[in-house]
Amino acid sequence: MNESRSVIVVCPPHVGPRHFVVRRRKKSWIFVAAAVCCAVTSIIFLGAGLKNVTGGANDVNETSWVGFFVEGIIWVSLTVSLLVNGSKWTEILASVWWVSFALLDSAANIQTLLQGKGIRVFDIITWLMSLLLLLCSCINLRASPAQDCSETGLSDPLLTGKPRKNSARRYPKCVPEDEAELAYNKFSQAWDTLLTEGCSTKKRNLVFRAVAKVYFKENIFIAICAFLRTVAVVSLPLLLYVFVDYANSDQRDLRVGFFNLACLVMLKLVESLSMRHWYFAARRSGMRIRSALMVAAYKKQLKLSSLGRKRHSSGEIVNYIAVDAYRMGEFLRWFHSGWSLTLQLLLSQLCFLV
């Protein structure tokens, strides 16, 4: 006689995936205003240096343009440090950098005043901006980014002796445009529109057509990013030949060298930004498609009749949710990768023949 045995596996509460919450504080208007001012100042300095190099300067070896470029890079670093969110130590280092810059700039301006020399209006503006950085550092140091372990849910129950509390603060919230309910509502509206507009002979591939109707504009942006990245990747070897010709030439013009360097920086910038936006937008659009299809399959399961439950088992429904919806979400990334890589090969062969 067969005996049925049931095995109960008890897992401790600390075993399982850990949910780490990364706290991202929203920058106040003071930080944003300071970042905009620093960005404008960096553009002014870099433009002045570029004008000094490419303009009608009599001596191209003079070091005045070097000072403009160095100051422009410093203001660019200040802009980035004002906008980037980081850990506790990153914000402390950024605050120390702001304080040291403000103190050095103030000391230089005070020394100029004590020597009886005049200060330009632009120097006064940069002095005020350095004082604004000092204010930002004080605000940044007062608002401590560190959280208590009990608030974030990172404390180990074995160390604290207390169970974790499932509160909403432990888990990061999803932005409203990425919620599954919103994605399902858009998909459902497109599905109903196709059912009402199309005739009985055009009711094939409704899922694909509904997805294409909802996420067509997003995929246009992804295609533009993939195209820009492909063009930038193909153009980089051509720019390398330009650098080799410039290095082998007997007469080297400094302006041409700086122009080639600027083209290289712009190409790398376009390649990096387009690739990041391409990957992120493809993943995000795929996540929305996957969420919409999962919700649609789950709600369809709740409305199945007895005959429908006999025709579609629970394993098939789980397969729809876990496998098919995942493949539809990953389809966009591989689709854009396919045509962009093909275009890259064609453009490479064309450049090789030319």
C-alpha cells in the first residue's frame, strides 16, 4: 500500500533575494540653478579658448588659450558634480571640492583687490557663483544621505533579532509611466480599436499589431539612436586615417589638429550617448510590453470558462506569462541590433571600397 508523504521545507526569513534600496534624492532648485550657471560659464571659457586658437591670434604658441581650456574643464567638472547623485562619500568629496574651489577663488579675488587692481565684471559673476557653490556644499552636508538600516530593510534579522517589516519604504517605487496597469490599459485600448475597425479577415496577429500600434513612436526614437551609433562607429576608422595623415605630414597646422580632436570627441560622445539611450529605451519599451502581456494573460485566465480551462492547462498559461511575454519584451533589442549591425557591415564595406 503506497503511503503519501509530505515534506515541509521551512526556510528562514533571511534566505532569499535581498532588495537593496538606492536612495536617490531629488536635487533642489539651488543645485539646478548652480549647475546651469556653471555650464554656461564653462561654455564661455571653452568658446574663448577655441576662438583664441582658431581666431586671428598672431602667436599660436601663447598659453592664454590653455588657461581658458583649463578653466572651462574645471567648470564642467563642477556642473557634473552638482547634477550627479552618488553615495555618502561621493557627496562629501563633492562638497569638499566646492568648498576648496570657493575658498581659492575668493582668496584670488581678495588678493587682486588688495593689490589695487580692478576686477572685471565676469570675475565678479564667477565669484558670486563660487559663493553659491559654498552654499550648496553647506546644504549638501546638512542633508545626510545615509539611512538607518531599519528604514531601508537592509538589517539582517540574525543580527538584530527582529523580523523585517514589509513596508512600502523598503522598495523603490516605479515611475507612473512604467506601471503595468498603464501599459495594460494602452494595450487593451489598441486591442479594442483593432477589433472594432478591422473586419473578420484581418483579425490575425492582433497581439503583434496592437503592440506595434502602442509602441511605434518609442521604436522610432530607438531606431534613430541605433542609426546614430552605427554611423559613429563606422566614422571612427575614417577619422583614424585622418589622424595618421596629420601625423605623417611635414607641415602641421595646430588648428587642423584641434579640429580633428574636436571631431573625435564629438563622434565618441555621439556613439556613447546614442548607444546608452538605445539600450535603455529598448529595455524600457520591452519591459512595458512584457508587463502589458502578463497582465492581459492573467486577466484572460480569470475570465476563462470551464471549456476554456480544459483546452488551456495551467502549465500553458504559465508558459504564456513566463516565456512568451519575456520573448516579446526581448524582441525589440534583438530586432534593432539585427538591422543596425547589417547596416554597419554594409557601410564598412562601402568605406573599404571607396
